[in-house]
Amino acid sequence: AVPAVIDNEIRATGDTKTPGLIMLTVVVINVILDPLLIFGVWIFPRMGIEGAALATMIAKIVSAVLVVSFMQFRMKMFDFSELKLPVIFSSWKKVLWLGIPTSLSLMLMPISNAIVTRITAGYGDEAVASLGAGIKIDSLLLVGVFSLSSVLLPFTGQNYGAARIDRVKKALKISELFSLCWGSFMMLIFILFRRNIASMFTEDPVVLKYIMEYMLINGLAFPAIGSSIMCVNVINGLHKPVRSTMLNFMRTILMLIPAVWLGGKIADVTGIFAAISTTSIVAFFIYHATVKITMEKI
């Protein structure tokens, strides 16, 4: 929990390089320790799956020590001079006003995915396997969008605090343009190399067919998905967390679940994939209009 919190605090100061280096350090430690502790290489005991857990724990502890040390000795951001209950409660209130709705919003996605998976399960194990593989592929190919969005949130908050909404508007425009370009490129990758990518996950012909269908259909929504992520981060940065939570609730619960159910009834597994893609595209226009209205009213 400590690195997750402090990484974002460091990013909020404008330093995005240090959290990245610390995360890279954790990965390197895991890569080194995993084979040593799992298979018992050299002087290390053979621990199997427990070795993997121990390697992860050691990497996380190192990460926590690094971020706390950086905050204390390099940035000098720890201040214990105001440890008074009224000050603490006032600070907590401000943080929780943003944190609680954002946490609820983040919870909506796994809840929605669980329900969508349950609906998909009615069409066979192959359909569930292909959906799971498709979601993993999406997460990997959207990494560029996630990276930019993690910077856009503190950037928006900084400029909102400085009453520079003009810079927020410009940043959103550039971010959406990047997302559209990135999404279009990824869509092209999906269309051209869907068989090559899908074959990395399975040799089952039915699952392979479903994964390729998912990639072809959901790839069409990639430009919209990235832009929606940017819009949500700007809304949160403008201190409108309830609004972003309601938007996510509308997309993941009110729109996606009924659309998936209906799509399955109409066109089987293909209909489910089409419903997921269509929901993402429609949601983008709603997100975009909402963030524009929000900025105009500030």
C-alpha cells in the first residue's frame, strides 16, 4: 500500500521518472529472485510457489523502503509539526471527498466484469476463455494510454488549483488526440495480427476463433476507450469525483450489462463482443460531452 500511495504523491510534484524507476526495480528484483527461490538455484532453498510469494514480498518491501527514503531525504515532504486532530481530520476530509467516490468507481469495473463473465459463461467455457484472454490483451495494448492518464490527473489538479483551466483544456485536447492515434494504431494491429496474437493464448480452434472475433470487434472501440480514460481523469482532477463515478456506473452497470445480455440473445458470443465494443464507443461521446460541460462551468 505504501508504494502505491507515495508513487502518486511523487507524480503529483511533476516527477514521473522516479516512480517508474522504483517500479522497474521491483520487477528486476522479482525476475532475479523468482527462479532462485522457486527452483532452489545455488544456495537458495527450493520453495516452489512459496518462493514466488517470498520474492514478491521482498520486492515490495524494498519498494516501500525506497519510496519512503526518497520522500524523506530527497523531497523532504514528511512534516510532523501539525499532528493535531483538527488538522488531521480536515486533511482526511479533503482526501476522502476525492478518494471514496474514486474507490467506488474503481470497484465498478471488476463487479461489471464478473457479471459479464457470468453471462458469457452461459455460452460455454470457450467463450469465457476467449473473453478473459481478450481483456488481458486489451490491458497490455492500452499501457500507453494508462501511462499518459496517470500524468494527466495530477496535471489537471495542479492547474485547476492555479485557475489555469485553459491549460487543462489544452492538455485534454492533446491527450484525446494521442489516445485516438494510439487506439487507431492498436486497432490496426488487432486487425492485421489477430491470429498471431490469439495463437499465443490457445491452440483450441474454437477459443482461437472467439479471441480473433473479440480482437476484431473490440479493436474498433480502442480509440474511444483511451479517450474515455482521459476524460475521467480530467473530471477527477477538477474535483468532481462523484460525477466521474456516476459516469462509470452508467457505463459499466446501466449500459454494459444489459447490452451484453441482449447481444448474447441476438447474436450469441459475437453479440456479446459487439455489445462491449458498442458500449465503449457510445460512452466516449457521453464522457467527452460531460468533461466539456464541466470545464465550461468552472
